[in-house]
Amino acid sequence: MADKKVLIRMRNLTKHFPIKRKFLQREQLFVQANDDITLDIYEGETLGLVGESGCGKSTLGRVLLQLYPQTSGSTLYYGRTLEEFKPKYVRRLINQLAGIVTDYERLATESGKDLLEEDISTLDRRARRVRQRYEDVLRIAGGLVLADDLHEASRVLEAEYEAGTVYVPLAAQLANLELNRDTLQAIDARTMEDNQRLADCKQEIAALVPALRRAQLEFDTRREAVDKLKERYAGKKDFSRLDGMQDHGIDLAKLTAEEMRVLRRELQVIFQDPYSSLNPRLTVGQIISEALTAHNIFKPGTRMLEQYVLNIMDKCGLQAYTLHRYPHQFSGGQRQRIGIARALAPQPKFVVCDEPVSALDVSIQSQIINLLLDLKEQQKLTYLFISHDLSVVKFISDRIGVMYLGILVELTTPEEIFQNPLHPYTEALLEAIPTTEDEANRELALIKGDIPSSINPPSGCRFHTRCKYAVGACKEVVPEWTEMKPGHFVACHYPLANRGETVVQEVKGASS
């Protein structure tokens, strides 16, 4: 996928829903619907998302579109550039650089106190927010030093633009910041003792403050130098390399309500329930044209609007004579077509398909899926297709992500998922698929146990309570998100392809 353009980039995306406190309850509890999800969605692809009910699939789709505000992390949209869209948060973040230093200093002071568990949790959340602001400033204001290779950035600037005296010192300093960008990671480790967490927090925050101060002092100098270089090398072909080092993605989580409203035209959703998602008081024509008039694409009541709506209805398999009918006068499959027509009317670039066929009969499912594929080809759409049915996702998707209890556990192509699954949860899902093949003595496999609570998820690997391969390390250490082969990612200590002697040795070591 390296040759494809990223349309949406999620980095450490987290969504926690707070639970109302009971009387005399001191600690605030959260439903951890999505936790630390990092994922790229490419232009023109269909990314399938599968998992059991309650694993956080639909929440991820809605958080991505900012229908639910995210708790932390970033959601970058590359359908427009920062220069083109000019969101207000860019200037606000740059102006807040000094405030970020102050926040870190305050955190460093407070982390040295004797705190109760409730205060530790509060510190943890504040540290995440401050760290996110720090990373946002580096991404937007860091400019040249946000290249994948900081040394290459310095070499290019020094050799080709003769600006080494301005950029190289700053690049070196911000390279140190890059090494410390996860300085508060120790706070997030729930298995650490409270005292150790506080000590690490104080030490690592204190180490970051001087580097942030240096970045703050030299930022204005760097910005002026960039402007001079652009004037000096305007129109030269090689100057594109300088701009290429900057990240122009728009962070959807930082937009104001009005800015997000503008982008709603480009980011649409098809809801799961084809009836409750449609306004029963509006006709089909009014439902489809609502977004068109809201975004000033057409004026209300015009002949051009009516003709455009009829064209969209025709593409979605709806007859013209149903234009003035109400949702209750349609079948489930027809109502889903209305929902699809409504989502595609403003000509979006990205559509979240939230289980669009789960409530339909099998024969109708195939019609809707084929319709989505045809419309994707015609309008060059990008889909996030959410479903609990692996067979459906295999047919429509270019890549498949498997979710369990709020986290991604595997990501690869449909062929790899079905032929070479690496995570035990993926293997269990595949074994539970009914088949018409005549296989001797084949029984549908069951995943033993219930899904743990997302309020208090298990330590280590979240699947270890139901995994038949789980060993000691699985219960204590969180597995890293690793690319086992090109394009095949998995979060498992002992992926199925590497299982065997490694697990045997682990079991022997535990028994001894």
C-alpha cells in the first residue's frame, strides 16, 4: 500500500465513555470503547472491520467522523490540506506552545506529591492531553523536522538550500524531542506500582521541559527562515522536497463545529438501521436533498435539485415515482437504498458503512453490496465497511482489520486473513463460520468464555482469558503491534505462524 495516498490517518485514537458515579464512589470509571488505535485508510480502498458485537467497531466509525468526540489521539484527514482549509486550531496550537511547557512543568510538580489513586488517574488523563498537544505542535509547527528521517532532512537543507546554520541545530534539538515523544508512556502502564509510576512521571516530564523551551525559542526563527527560502527558491522543481517534509493533514478532532460541518459533505455515514436512521416526517426526496441544500450545492425547490435527486435515486435502484413517498412505505432493502442515496448525494470522498446489510435478508444483502461496489467505482469512494460477518467483509474489502474489546488485533488482506491468520481470535472467528462444504466430522467451533468488561479489561493481552494458547506472558505483558510480513500486522506474543517450540518452551518454563 506504500504507493497509495493516505486519506485518513488515526494515531493512538482513544474513546472512553465516562460512567456516572455512584454515591460515595471516588474513582471515575470509563467504558474503554476504543483504546490506542493506529491505522491508515488509503484513497479508493474498502477497509473492512470485523469483530464480535460490543468490540467497538461502530464506535470507531463514529469517532472517526467526530459524531462522538474522541478522548485522545489524532484523526488526520488528507482530503484537503491545511493551507487550503485553514482551520483555526493551527494558529491556536502554535500560540499555545509556551502554555504546553507550563503544563508540563505543573505536571512535573504535581507528580512529585503523595497522591491517591483517584488523583493518579486524573494526572494520567491530563498527561495524555498535554502529550497530545505537544505532538500536534511538532506535527504542524515542526515542519521540516517531521520528515521520517531527521538526518536526511538536515542533509537536504544543508546541501541544497545552504541553510544548515538555521536548520541543523533545530533539527538536532527536535530529534531529541522525537526520542522523548512518549515520555509519559510509563504512566499508562497499569501494571506498575503507583510509586514507580509517579517517579517515572516526574523524571521524564522534567527531562522534556528544557527541550520544549528550546523549540519555543527557535520556532519563530525557523518560520522566518522557511518564508525566506520559499521566496528564494519559488518555482524551482527541487523545492517540492522541502514541502514534502511537512504534514498537511487536518486533525478532525481539533476543528470547531462550523469547520466540521463544512467537511461533513466529504465524510458521510450509512447507518445500520435502515428505518430509525430516516426521518419519518420527510419524503424520500426531502431526505436525499437535505444535505444538498444544507451545503448550498443546490437551492431548495429548484428543478436542478429535483433532477439531481432523481439521478441519485436511479443509481441506487429507487424508482422515480417513489420520490414523494415516506420511509414507512418501503421495505427494509429499499430503506437501506434510501440511506445510501442520502449519504452519497453530496458526493463524499469517504463513507463509513456501519453494518449496512446486517438487518437484511441474504438475497437483499447481495444486492446492497453489489450496489456499494458499483457506486464506489463510479464515484471513486473510500469505504470503512463495518460488519460482524467475515464472509461479507471478505467479498467487499481490500484489507480487513479484526477488533477485539476496543483494540485492533490483526490487519491484512482478505486472502491472508482466511489462508494465514496469525491471531488466535481471528482463527476462532474463522472456525465459527458456517460452511456448506461436505467436511467429515466438522463442527462449528465456539470461542469459550464471555467477552470481558470494557470497563475493566484484562491485563496483558485482552484475549488471554478466552485464548486456548495463552501462557504467562500473555496475562502480564501487552503485545506490540508488529508487521510480521509486508502488510500483515498482528498484536500477539506468539502469532500462529511462529507458534510451536516457542510456546512449548514458555509452558515448560512456567511449570518449572
